[in-house]
Amino acid sequence: YLFGSVLVSHGSVLEADGSLPIKIHVEESKHKSISIGVSYDTMEKLGSSFSWTNCNFRGMGELLSLNADFSKKVLTGILTYRKPDFKKMNQDYILRLQALREEIHAYLSFVYSFVNRLDYQITPKFYLSPGLRFEHIIVKRSANSGTYNLIGLPLYLKYSGANSLLNPTRGFQITYQLTPYQNCSRHQVFFLKQKLTPEIYVPIAKKEVLVLASRLQLGSLLFAAQKYIPLTKLFLGGSETELRGYRYRTVGPRNRANDCLGGRSALYWTIEPRMRLSKAIGLVAFGDFGVVSKKSYPNPFAKWYKSVGVGMRYFAFFGPLRFDIAFPLNRRKDIDPKFGIYASMGQTF
């Protein structure tokens, strides 16, 4: 943020033309900042993070940032450049370089990506973001290992009629993500990945002390056999956003050796009654349901996985802090833990 404080005041006497003089006093915040953090969860264990940001790069309000995260399972570094109001108002240009090493139960992967995109706010409620992505992916220790060079054209559309970003209590929003990929490696195949996510928030008590929140996620991969698609691009359930409680990114089809194969489609549904106990404390119960299939479209007749849990919310001045504990109801022996613990900022969705 460019400004640390903004003070708006006015005079006590009207001008001759009847107008009231307005005074605006702004103070710039420090342009450069450094942050260091530590974290712990049942998936990644102990982790740390580092970030450096210059929010007024080149003196034109442009942002340059470097972020790094270190944990037992994930190592990532991201360099981001953002130019606000690029060519027109409410249109930002984003350039991002990322290196990622991810070692999980399903695979060991190395992903190097270059992304540039435009973030355009068409109306106060409607967002559009087209882009161009280049990725070099190496997958090891998996049911389908290999090296891939991908060119993608990601398109992100979002309509938000919810009343808040971090703590919505009424309204709805819908997000659609579409990315056509061309694999330029040995097997030069084309595939299309898409994901549709509607969310709805319904207050069922006065003053919104009780809100029923629900989200549906539909994912599909088209036009290519599963063996030609990187495992990192396939659908695997089990994370803090779907099927909480299960081992991270392991829910889905498996081969005879019990290796994760991933799916070409997924269907996830989450329902959360959210109760506000006081101004600062909230309580949540939730149920997660999901199915991952080899077919290109979600198969509601395949095996469903289910989990339930409870969570607590602390409503700080900048938004809610979340703490959830989830229990997998279809726990797989020697794979899933008895429960999972998740902590982050903001509601689940």
C-alpha cells in the first residue's frame, strides 16, 4: 500500500458559490518491507516463510515482491511484478516467475513457471483475467512420471455478489477457470482443464449470527488420455479447501500397487453452518463430500469420500483467523491420519 494514512477534513465556512472546501492529507507508507514467519500444521509440519516487497517500484506505484516458503513437503520461490492501471484504469499487469519443489505421498515434482496476465475489473462485481503461462514440469516417484513442457492460456472469470471478501455472510459468487494446454514435450498433445465453483451464503438468523455457507466445485480435463497429462495437473482430493482430514492430495483412483493415479474430473461439495458467538469469536461445523473419477466429467456414481469437523474463528480487525479440525469418515488404512488440523486467515471459502 502506498499510503500509510489518509485524513479527510473540511472547513467550517462555505465558499461564495456554496461549496465546502475539502482538505485531504496523505502520508506515504514505507515502500519496502520484509516479513519472516513460521508455521505448523499436520500436513507440512514445521515451516517458515520470507517475503520482501517494494510497493513503489520505479516510483509509479508498481509492486515488486519476492516470496519464499520452506517446509518438509514444499519449497517455493516466487518473484512478482505488478503494474497497476496498465493501459487503462482498473487493469493491472502481472508478471510472475515461480520455482516449486513438492514432495508428497503421490509424487515428487519440480515445477518452473513463467506467467504473465491482465487482471481487469470490468464492474465492481465482475472480474476477468486472461494470461499466458509457460511451465517446465518434472514428475518423479509416481505412477506416471515424466518431463513436460506446457504452454497454457489461462482464463479466470469471477462474479461476486457476496458482501465481504474475507467473511461473507450473504450473497453468492461464481468462479470459472479455463486453461487450454499444449504439451510441447515428447507426446505433443492438447488438453483442456476447467473448473467451475459456485458459492452461496444464506443468513438464517437475525443480525447474521448464523449463516449457512455452501460451495460446489466441478472440475474436468478434456481431449487427452490421462497418461499424457502431468500428475500435478490431474485432480487429487484432500487439502484445506476440499475433503479436509484426508492425506494431502491422495484422494482419487489408484492402481494395483496402490499408487495415486489422479483423476480427469472431480466433484466436491462443502456445507458449513457458521455461528457468531460474540464480536470476536465464531464457531463452525462442516461437512466435506467429494468424488474423483478417471472420466472426463464428474461421475456421481463413483465412490464418495466424506469428512466432518468443527472449527473456531477469531475475528481480528483485518479479518477472521481460522482453526479447523477434520475427521475423515472413509479413512484408508496406512494412508489417512485420524484427523487433520488446519489454520489460516479468512473463511474456508
